[in-house]
Amino acid sequence: MSKLKNKQGFIDVVVGLQWGDEGKGKNIDELLSHGKYSGVARFQGGANAGHTLKLGDMTFIGHIIPSGCLQKDVELYIGNGVVVDAVSLIKEINELKNLGFDIKKRLYISNRAKLVSHLHPFLDQADEYRRNKLGTKIGTTSRGIGPAYSDVRFRRALLIGDILSPEFAQKEATLTEFHTNFLSMYEEKYAFEMNAERLGKIKEAKEKWDEAVRELKKLQICDLSFLIQKRLSEGKNILAEGAQAVMLDMDFGDYPNVTSSNTLPANVCLGLGVPHTYLRDIYGVIKAYTTKVGGGNFPARIQDQALEKAFQDAGYEFGATTGRPRMCGWLDLFALRYAIGLSGANKIFINKADICLSDKIKVVTGYKNNKKVLKEFPLYLTEVTSVTTEEIPGWGQANYGVREKKKVSKELSGYLKYIKNKLSDLNVKIISVGTGPDREHFFNWDK
């Protein structure tokens, strides 16, 4: 009789189902707290993400370190699909150490991940300046993410593994020369001024970047695909973490008002170097309302400016990376159904259910182009001229900190049942509902 094979591990994925800022970090941290996963992996994006984690009185805002950093027994992986801002990475490592979390021994970085250069942020600023003059500003974080991914597609990017090569200095000098010429083009054609102040900032950025790269060399740079597959073959489970959300996906978002990478769970395989057969549950994260930052149309936006401002203030809806105020809107079920279909999400976290600032709230159920009701999600959100909505009772902020389903107000309970009914044909479960910023501020709903 043949011996039974060892039990194979699996990969679960956490992804935002709106336009980002859904509070994924908190959900990832909570999932990891049960000891089910041995590691958490970032598979796309860069330091343009902002994940806020709270543990007691301690708050950590991460941009590139995986959200499992506050779980001391969890390995942290940065995959090949990530563009790495060395300065941000080293800064976060040091901040965590000061908080009592020395992560260097459990942080692994793919040698195939890409390196954000010291000039990428300036190229980002230059192109936003150009777009602004043309009236097509996207509203990027100006962290250099778009230019970095652009270099990847043009096959001239620096890989993390390159910093260990004796040829790195020459490769970096060649790329810097190219970027410098690019900035000269922006100055000549679009009047993006390369004055003494900006040149001084570039010099300062290069010095910080050089220092960060020296520190980066001391970290565990490896063939991450090999390592993760090894962990899976040992029966260990991995949680894959999306940086941005489905509605910002390069291919399926409101192009060009999107991020520079593919955010869908399907990209886990490419961003970590693992077969799709390892993927299991897809956890989708939403807020009880909707927010959006950056350019482009936002059909679900609350039209009452005072009410929108109230949501911003109560939910602290300001970007963790940029500090920009987020546009606030009603829950958009039309977009949510689209996102669930793209992502394959089968379990949903709902965050910020403690925040409701109106006696009556609206839910967007459809989009219209003039008088025509759209059956499919539009190619461009500028095609949407109005939305269809349904109105249901609000619940105020009486549910703050609630941790038991039986203690939930009847209005919030009705809202959750309403959402469940509207998504009933998509085979998804609402498994957890957040009622505040702290780790323990949630209750289980439909496990």
C-alpha cells in the first residue's frame, strides 16, 4: 500500500472590492491572528498603498510591508509583482523595530521584484503636471509607481536581485541617464521646471536612495516563488494581500483612472510565481459606504456636500499615503457585483458599519446613460449620467464597538440582510462586520 502524500497547503486572497481604502489591513491582521497561515504575501503594487493597523494604543501605517507585520510568528513576503520603494521599505522596518517588532528575520523579498528608482517619483510628478495642463489629471500618489511599472514593460527596470550584482552601478547609471533625459523632455515640452529647488530635491532623494539600497542588500533577497512553493508543499498556508482594489485594476477599472498593476486575485499567480491550483478562498473587503480618491467619475458620490463632509470626518476618510480627502458615496451594488464577478470573491468583510450619518441612506443599484439603464459595467464611467437608488433606514453610530451579532441594532441588521439578499445569486457570504478601528471591533455575521 502506497504512503499517503503530505497535506498540501493553500493560498487565500484578501482583495478590496471597491476603489481602495476599505480597511483590508485590519481584516488581514485578524485573519492572521488565528494561526491558520504561516505567511502573508504582497503580490502587486508598491508604496502607493496605505494600510493602517492598530494594536491597543499602537498604530502603524504601512505602505509596502505586508499587513501581517504585527503578528510575530508570521513570515512576510514581497513578491515579484511588487515595485519596491527602498526608502519607504527601510523606513517602515525601522518604525516597526521602534514599536517592538523586528521583522528582518521573517521578511523575504523576491529577487525578481522591481526597484523604484530615485527619479521615478519625479517622473510621476512631471507626468501629472503634463496631464493637469491637458485637463486629464489622474491624481496619483506621486510615489513613482506608474513610471516604475512603465520601465518594467519597456524591459529596462532594475530588479531587486540586481543590487547584489557587480553590474548594478552601471545598470543604475544607464537608467538614471534615461530618466534624466525624460525629465528634460518634460521641461522643454511641458514647462515642468527643473529649477535649483527641484534639482536639490533630486540630489537629496539620490542620497537617501543610495543609503536605503545599502540597507536593502542586508535583507533576505531570494527566489520567493521557490520559497513559497516549498512552504506550500510542507502543508503551510499563505495569505495573499492585495495592495489596491478591484475597481482600480489596470485592465478592468475606469481606465486611465486606475493603478498601474493588476489588482485581481488572478494576478496572485503571476505576482508570486505560484500555480492557480493553490488558490482557495477569496476574501473581498468593502465598506458600508463607498469612497474614492483620485481622478475620474464617481457615480455613487453623495451629492449633499455637508453630508459627504460628515462621512469624511467621522470615518477619517483621508488617504494614508497622501492625506488627501476621499470622496464619499453610498454603497454601490452595481459596481460591487461587477467586482465580485471579476475577483471570484466568495466571502466578504464589511468595514465601518458603525458609521452612518443619516436617518435615511441610499444604495446605488444601477447606472444610466441618459435614460438607458446599463446592463453591463461601462467602459468609461464618464458614460454614466445618473444612477438608480433605493432608500432604507439609517442606524446612526449606535453600533460602535459592537462585538456580538445579537447586540446589533435592527436597522444595521436590516441593512446587512438587504445586502445579502441583493448578492444572493453570486454565492457569497458576509462573514464579518467591522464596528470600529481596533482589532476587536467586529462581529461575525454569516460564518
